[in-house]
Amino acid sequence: MLEFEGRQIPNELKEIAAPKRSALLVWDMQNDQAGGAFNKDALIRSAPPLIEAAAKAGIKTIYTRQTPFLWKEEAAVWIRRGMKDQKVDHPSQLKPRRLRGSPGWNLMEPFRPRAEDMIIDKRRPTLFIGNEFETIMSNLGLTTIVMIGCTTDGGVEATVREGFNRNYFMVVVRDCVGTYTEVGHNAALKRMERFAEIVDSKELIEIWR
């Protein structure tokens, strides 16, 4: 710890990611999201041992599921964005969004929360809009968010940037995050170096042991 103006400043990874101050955020490991990652097989190998290490260390684990509004309930700006992404001329031509309880919405094997874990269904690609996440962090006195899941260049990056701006220590586990292309994945990891500690799962597992 560094001493500064009467405060202790975590400086090394073992201090930043200490179990007493950390939450593990398992981001959108859903069938139609993580299931489409270029590194899906690597995620299935690397992430479960980290989740298990967090559980043994008593770290609060929080799973998210992206649960979008139906198009008829969505904001105009998101409808227009969807039209541009899908290259259609009218909202009526948009593909239906994933529905709660559908196969694509469900969490991918082997990512199954335990009874003591939390699950947050969210509408936006950041965890700081429209849910109780920050209340949970405050209630438990947690100041570090360790992120794994999909997508690296989507919700993971958005949450890392916003979390940093809200004074959380952000940690991204490079071998436990993924997205649709390797190029997008690597570019996002590089951008996030400004806002987060980018680490390998083996480093955290060693600390949490």
C-alpha cells in the first residue's frame, strides 16, 4: 500500500484484487453472445477455474444477462442504431430481439450461478444504468470489479470505462473475456489499459488462494 495524505492507496495487484474488496462480474455469458465468441472454447477452459477460485476465497460473484427491450418498447436512438447495423430501411424490418427465457438468452454451459451468487438482468451494455449494482457494491464495502465475459469491445469495455470514472478499481482478465473477432478483442484490451489492470487468470487465482 502507498501512503498518501493519511490514506492507503492500493498499488499492487494483490492489494487491488484482495478478496475483501473485490467482486467478480461474469458478464453476459449467454448462448447467443458468448456462444458466438471467436475464443469460445478458450473461455470455457479458462473462466470456470477463476470462478471457482473466487468462490473459495469468499468473493461475491455477480452474473449478468443482457435482456433488451422489445423493439416496440425501445428508444428511437437505439432503433435507428439497429436499422443501421442490420442495414434495413424501416423498424418493421428489424430482426426480433432475444427474449427472456429463450435458448439464446440463457447462460452458456458451464456458467451456472450458485445459490449464493447474484444475477442481474440488464437493458444496456453497461452495469451502471437501471439496476441495483452500485447499491450492492456499497452495501458490501467493495471497491474493485474483476470482469470476465463477453463482449470485450462491447459491454466489458463500456463498464470498465464507466466504472473507472465512478472510482472503482477495474480488473479485466484477458484470457476470460471474448468477442466476435480477434481483432476487436485485442483492440479493446489495448484501449482498456488506460482504465483497468489487464491480467491473466493465473495471476488472480494465485492471489485468491
